[in-house]
Amino acid sequence: MNSQQIAELTTKAVEELATALEAGRSETLTQYLAAIGRFHKYSLHNVMLIVLQKPEATHVAGFHTWHKLGRHVRKGEKGINIFAPILRRKREPENGTQENPEESVLGYRPCTVFDVSQTDGKPLPSIGRVQGDARHYGEKLVAYTLSLGIRLEYSPAIAPARGISEGGRITLLPELDSAEHAAVLAHELAHEILHHQPRRAATSKTIRETEAEAVAHVVCQAVGLSTGTACADYIQLHRGDAKLLFESLNYIRLAAGRILEGILENKLNPDLSDASRCLG
């Protein structure tokens, strides 16, 4: 499959998602949000390509990477086509003081990866859903919030709201149960990351609340916390506008990825965490 065909697949994925939302089928969006949580280090284009070609995929890597991990791709399995960056390492200073030279992206090339379900071999304990209870990840969310210099307070005066984001300060309703506390904090943290910047003036309250709810859904799903059906019932991004939908999904991916990086501390196998390079 060449670059043009892969690009056409991406366009098709966005259009199908927009059409599904316009028809009121929010379960299609939640499928993509779940994939964003599973592949939060991947570009949105690659997430959509993976979902379109293999919706049930959980962990993908290149043919040779699986081999290095003690697994092999089964004969006859059809690969998943995505884009991989072509990287160039910037020249090191002559004094040799730069230990980790930066890399620049020259372009992108077609790349084939395979899901773990298409392989056999050595068991990989790190494969699978991140384990942990709501309290554990709630504590990590609190620690990450504070590490960003954001004040976290609790007050019954904000009722009936469960949380409020004020740009540098988040206030939550006291006595939320542990799962709800994590979900509400993730929602308000999304506001802090996305909506207290110049972009706020270019978005409506509906868009901001929808993006924050989507980020909370992605984060909670990724760490194994159920958010129930409320998110699926609530999210209807931009009434099917494909261009604005894709823009919001990219912001959602960036914010959710940032939060997950902050709380997961690379718990997943690092060899599988970045399929964008295909590693093989």
C-alpha cells in the first residue's frame, strides 16, 4: 500500500466517523476514543488507520520488533498500514557536549505493523490493560496535577458542579467516590491543558465541555476505570463536521496523551509504546 492509499484510508475514517455522529451513533466515537487511550503515543492519523483496519488491536509493532521480543507473526496475517516518520538526527556540536542530539522529521513513509493478536511466541506480561484501582490512579492524577503547578482545592460551595477549572486552580466537590474523583479531576485537568489559552476564544462552551469529557473518558478507559455510558450518550462533536471533528480529536489525543504519560510512568513495554517508527 502506498502513501496515497494510506492517506485515502485516513480520510475515509474521518468521514465515516463524522457520518456516524451525524446519525447519532456516538458508539463509533467512543471506539476511537478507546483506541486513543490504547495508542496515546501515536499520531491521530495512525490511530484512525489502526481502528479502520483492525478495530480490536491493542498493541502493534513491526515484524522484526516482534521477533526481537520472542514472538513471530503468523503466516498469512494481514499487516496494518500506517505512517512512520523519516528522522534525521541533528549534527552534534563539535565540543561533543550534546549527549542526546535532537531529531527532525524529514517526512513520512508507509509502514506495516501487526497486532499482538496476530503473533505467537513468548508471553509478554506487560501486554494488556493497565491494572489498578481508582484510588491508585486518582492519587497519581493528583500528584501529576500538583506537579504542573496547579492548585487543587475542595469546596461544597461549587455544587451542583462536581469540579471547576479556573486556570491554575482546580476545585472539586468533596466526598466524591474514588472513581468519580479520578474522572472529574481528569475532566478539569483537560480544561487546564486545553482551554485556558488563546484557543478558548475560538471554542464554544459545548466544544470545551465535550473535549474535556472525551479526555476524561480516554484517560479513565486507558487505566481500567469504567466511565459507564454517560460519555457515550453525551459526546456528539460538532454535529458531524469532519474538519472540526478531526481538530477536536487531535486536541483530545494530545491532552489525554500528556495526562497518561504523567500518570502511567511508562508501565507498558517501551518496545511497544511507539509504533510510529515501526521498529523493524
